[in-house]
Amino acid sequence: MTDSHLPQELEEQAAAYALGILPAEDQTVFVKRVALSKNGLGAAARAFQTVVEQLGFGVPTIEPPAALRERVLAHVAREADREELTFQSMADHLSFATPPVTPPTSLRSRLLDRVRNETHLPERTLPPLTFVRASEGTWQEMAPGVTAKILHFDP
């Protein structure tokens, strides 16, 4: 396929990579090999990629039958429903199969004693609220139908 003098195995890997059929573990090895190669493997991979990109334009477009689209969509919907039911049944099984966890009595009593002994809880101090009534201040027309008032100014 290419003018380079690559071993047939590397050319086949480049073609499989361009077609997207190279297994995932081989893809990572191939990409590293292309990055490190100096023997034209990258050029061969690009040449195969160019050919693959043009494959779709070499055949006429054929409209599939309308019934086929409906069958495919129905199958996809059934698969989604089946996956949802499987997930739900597994979640139900796992949630009902595990016994409820109760803390040890000693831990519960220690926590309750600690809460009872806390007489002084730190209070959160918040800044005082400022109330501005609609009748106070000056409303200014910013645009037709839009009015605004300055509520606070901090120089």
C-alpha cells in the first residue's frame, strides 16, 4: 500500500489502526511506536488514515428501509429498559440484603453525654441586617421600564 519498506506486520497494524479495529492494548503500543519510529511508520499510518477517510465517498448512499430504523430504535429502547431493570433489581437486592448498621451502645451513650454536657455552645455572630423600604431612598430610571435604587454604598 505504501512506498516505504516497512515489515508487513507494521503495515497491517497501521491499516487496522486507521480502520479503528486495532485492539485497545495494541493501539496504545502502536501510538507509542509511531511516536518513536524513524522508519516511516507515521507516514504509513497517515496514508492509511487518508484512504479510510475517503472510503465513505466511494460508494453510493443507500437509504435503509423505514421499518429497519423502527426495529433498531425499538431494540435500543428495549435494551435501555432491560439495563434499567437490571440496575434497579441489583440496587434493591443490595439495599435489602445488608442489615442496618447500629452504632455500639458505648459510642451512642458517650455522644449523648457529650451533647448533654455542652451548656455553652458558641454563638455565631452575624452582622446586623439593614432594612431598606421601597418608600425610602430614591428610585432612578435606568432604562425604559427599569428602575433601580442604591441599597448600600461602601466607599
